[in-house]
Amino acid sequence: MPLHIPAWLNPRASFRVRLLFAVALISLTIVVLLSWLVTVIAAGHVGTPERAGEVAASMGLATLLVGLFFGGLALPILWIVAGRLSGPMHAIARASDRIRSGHEEEHIPVYPGRDEIAVLSQSLAQLVDDLKDQQQSLIGKNQELQLAAQVFASSTEGIMITDAGLRILSVNRAFSAITGYEAADVVGRTPSLLASGQHNQAYYQAMWEAIAKTGRWQGEIYNRRKDGSIYPEWLIITSARDEAGAITNYIGIFTDISERKTTEERILYLARHDVLTDLPNRIFFLEEVEAAIAEAQATGGKAAVLFVDLDRFKYVNDSLGHHLGDLLLKEAARRLGRVAQDEGFLARWGGDEFVVLVRRAEDADRLAILGQCIGHALRAPFEIAGHQLNLTSSIGIAVCPDHGEDLIALARNADTAMFHAKANGRDNIVFFTQDMNERANERLRLENDIRRALPLQQFHLVYQPQVELASGRVVGVEALLRWQHPELGPIPPAKFIPVAEDTGLITAIGEWVLRTACEQQMRWEEAYGVPLRMAVNLSPVQFQHGDIALMVGGIVKGLGMNPERLELEITESVLMDSQDQVMIDLYNLEMTGVQIALDDFGTGYSSLRYISQLNIHKIKIDRSFVDGLAEGSQNASIVAAIVAMARNLGITLLAEGIETAEVAELLIRMGCGEGQGYLYSRPLPPEAIERLLQDEGRQRSRHLA
């Protein structure tokens, strides 16, 4: 077995033991030499050789023993002293060895003082701490480098690094994905291999001047991929410099903005085009008109604007739905495009309105022919989702500078002319005239005044009696709206009601009329005990919101009125506008208990069909059939036929516009039950109706007596 020596005794492992052995060996040698020296000296001073040998041996032995004795006494002291010297060194060595072995938590023991051991321990400890700090710094920098390398490799933006001579040193994966070039394809080459050829030398010169001046440039640039395709990118170039300020590298970071550019172009396109028809929109059109006006003014030429409105398009939406309406608009736009593409600039103004700009409009006849071609194209039947639809158009034309020298005036006047085309029976072409503008301004003023009339209480109601023809007894009254303008005086209903209907103001006005008339009926019936029927006209516009039955029912119920005393008069145009919705509204109105009367009967083409489908309580024969009844005209045959029809259907008849006793007598003989007209009374204010009711009450009292 190998001999195991304790570590503290192993001369190779312990400085303390090695020092002790060295001192002991030296001391022993000195003692031996000293003993020998003493022996030699002693032998020289003794006379006889025998005596000299004995004395020398005794002296040498004594010296050796004394040396060994004192050496033995010095060894423990030397051991202790060596331990004080070697202990710190051993601790420093052991800590150093553990640090070298990877025990980073280990620290070099530090000894106080200025001796060699203390200075050595302090220096080593400081050195180890500095090395640890440097190691941590290197670790941090290494992590940063690893992160930078990871960012460089995984960035979605292309990155290219060149040297100061613009030779490519490195590119990332995104660079390859965007350009199609691998790193091996471009390293050592210059970025000019990406040039698209779409930028001139001045463009690149300005770029490098900016980099030289500020160290940075960014902007949009077009480059070429490996496959030859050109793409836009957003590029940032930055220069890197050393401590002396010399450029060492250029760093280019870029993003492919093809998708963004496509999106921007699409957004710009949509901002100037109509989504449904893909035609230019109003904004785009007005820009073109403004440019055409400027050109006409510069050259002394003319430009024209045509406003095209699809007649009764609203009824397609109401009856067939907006989806089919959209399909119809798209097909109408295609037809208009085929007609107008060679003559002008076509756009969709909005809703069912289109506009055409003609940049060369010196010939008015050509404008009229263009309008006729547009009307003819739209007049041909449309086949939409299995439905055959027919359209006509109303077209207004305004010419610059004749009808307006600026954008706003020209567009407004063309719209005004189109409005007059619709007012004149639709399916018309109308050139703007100055009197149209005056009428348009008058209408605008009238519209503004109507908006103020209701809150300022300028409206009032008059009532025309309705009588039983056989007895002359008043059975009801018709409420009629009147407007007393504070400056213009009385405004005829035929003038302001169409404006109120066009603007939608008739809804609020109609509700006020209904509430006021119902309140008046209740006061009269309570005061005079007469079961008076109140007739109120409803506008076709009031049926367009779908809540008319709710409004009527709310007023009747809120006032506590007997609904049978209320008679709502509708015209045949209401029935023709939107049959399905009217059927629903009339059914809901009937559920409230009110009576329904068909006014102006005979003036519409679809009356008989609707009478057979709807629960109509009364028919009012239009005054156009009553006029001339005594002269034996064909009106007598028509009225007789209406009376016979109403009798068979169980519907009450009332004749309007009775002005002579002879006409009244003829109507009685024909079987007409009720009538109203100047023969009996003009429309009267409430006070006059009250006097009439008082007379009715006195006559009834005398009759009962």
C-alpha cells in the first residue's frame, strides 16, 4: 500500500513543513560543523595526542548535544512562527484555488497592515474583485451582443451593413426575404445592385449629401428584387463612426411598403369614387368642374353640367328592397357610362342622382342630344333579379358662364333645372333660366319661414261643414290648414304644403293639425252635445315613417276622444306610392277605431283595385266630377257609376265642391248621401262653426218639442 503522509507533513503540500525541514536541516548542519570546529580547536590546545582526542571528542559531543538541545527548543517556536507566516498564505492560496475552480462566491481573505502578506492579500483581493467586475461586464456585453445578433437575424425589417467603401458586409434574413438575394449573393458587392432605375442621379446625390451632413437619411425609395420586380420601401441609412470621427460603416434598415402603398392608393381611390357604382364621387366631380371652369375662362369656351335624377327610384327601394335598388343603380350607372364616356365626365352625385360634366359645351343642341341619349338609355326596361323595371329621368342643364361663373353657382343651377324638370311631370330635359333661380330662392325663403311658422304659432285651422244632403244637417267638418305670414299675409295651402312635404316638415305640422282638430272636436261636442265628425287630411309623407298609427292612436287615447268621431282623409297617391306599407298602416289605423276616407276619388288610376282590398269607410267624389253635373256632361254617368259602386260596397259617399242647389238635387236623386261646398258654407273659423252648432242645437230642440 502506498504511504499516506498527512497534508500538513507533506513537504510538497505544506510551506510550513518545508520551511521547518529547511531550517532544521540548516541548523543540524551548522551544529555538526560547529561540533567539528570545536573538536579541531580543542585538539590543537591539548598537549598529548591521546589527551587531545579525548578532549576533542568530549567537546564536540557536548557542542552537538547543546546544539541539538537548543535546536529542539527552537523548533516549536519556529513551527509557530512558520505557522503565522504560512497560515495567511495558505488561506490565500486555498481561496485562489477555489475561485480558479469556479466558486465565484469565494473571496480572497484580506489581512490588515502594510507587511508583505497584508499587501499581497489586499492586492489579490482587489485584483479578484476587478476581474469579477470585468467578467460581469463581459457577460453583460456578451448578452447584449447575443440580443443584437438575435434582433439582427429575426427582425422583420431588412438590414444591410456595409463598410466605409459601401461594400456589403452582412445582411439579415429579412433582407433576403424582401429582395430575394441571399447573403452569399450580395456580400462584397455594393447596394447599387438593388437600384430600380426609377430615381435619377440627383436623387441619390441629395441622399448622400444628407448622410454626409447629418449622418442619417430616411425616405421612400423604389428598389428592384432579384426576380426583376420593382417594389417601394421605406429606407433609413445611418453612418457609424469611430472615436476619431471617421466613417467605419453604413447601416441600412428598410421595410417593404408595397401593401401599405396599395392600401393608401385604395383609400385615395375610395375617397374620390363611389363604392357602389365605382364612378367618381361628388368630391372628384367638383374638382373636375372647377378645373373645367378655369379652362373655359382661360380659353373663352364653355362648360356644362347635367344633373340626372332617376324618377320614382324611391319606390323601387320601398317595394323591392334596397338590395335590388342597389343593383338597379349599378346597371343605370353602366348605361350612363356607355352614353357619356365620349361626351363628358360622369359621376354619382348621391342617392339616385348622377352628374355629367361636358368640358366643350359651345353647342347647346349637342347638350340637348346628350340629354336625350341619357333619357333613352335609362328608359329601356331593366332586368333585375327576375324583375322588369322601368325608369325615366329628369335632367337639368346649366352652362358656364351663361348660368354661373363659379363652381357653386353652376352646380346649384343645374340642380335647380333638374328640380323643375321633375316638377314639370318628370322624364324631361330642362335648361336653367334665371326665373328658375328666382323661384328657387323664393322656395328657399318659404322653406325657412315654414320652419319658424309652427313654433311661432303662425298656423291656424278653419273648418268647412259637411252636411247630409237630404236634410241639410251638419254631420261633420273638415279641418283645413291656413298660414298667416307676418309679412306676406295669407299663404295659400297649395303653395306652402308641397314645400312642407318635400322638406319633411309636414310630419310635425300634420301632428299639430291632428291634435288641434281633435281637441276642438271634443270641446264642441261637450259644449253643444252634437255628435260632430272631424275630418283631417293626412299627407303621403306621413306614411313614409311607418309610425302614423302609433301617433294617431296616442293622440286619440291621450285626449280621451271617441275614435269614431275622427275621419282621416287619404289620397290615392298614398296608395300608389307604397302599397305594402300603406296596407299595414291602414290596418293599424283601423285597429284604433278611426274612420278612413278616400279623398279626390277618381283622379288616380288604381282606385278600384285598392277599394276592393282596403276597408274604406267613405269616398269623397272629386270636385272635377261635380262641376258641370247639371249641364248633363259625361260627369253625370261617372258619378252615377261611383254611387252604384259605393252602394254595393256599403261605403258612404260625399261630394265635394257643391256650389248650386241644382247640383245638390241631382246628387240626392243619384243616391249620394253627403256633400260639402260653397252652397252650404265656406271654410269658417272656430267661432263661426260654434254659431252654426248653436243653430243646429236650437233646431234639434224645436224638432224634439
